[in-house]
Amino acid sequence: MNRPLLKFRARLRTLLGQRGQALTETGLLLATLLGGLAVGGLWLMKTHPEMMNAINSQVRGYYFMLSLPFP
């Protein structure tokens, strides 16, 4: 057999085994988590714009404190 076909079969064996299942499950969980966070963020911005202004003020205050020189 030629070498590329052997590499392909080795990768296919990996994807069909337990490591492949774990990789697939991890990918699905990550996609679900990121999708949920994106939807939640969009919902927060649409329903509570004043909350976003409060978070913005808090972050700007932290950056201002960090920019002050040491005594």
C-alpha cells in the first residue's frame, strides 16, 4: 500500500475510536457553550442596555485605576 493511504487509515481509525468520540463530544459541548453565551449576550444587550452602560463604566474605572502611577 502507498504511504498516504496508510496515513489516512490511521487517522480514520483514530476518529472512529474513543479519542475521536471524545474529540467530537468536546467540540459539540464547546460549540453549545459559545452559542449559549452569544445568545445570552445578545439578549442582555437588547433587553437591558443600561446594564451594558454600567459594565462599561465599571471597566473604564478599573482601567483608570490601573493607569494611575504608583505612589
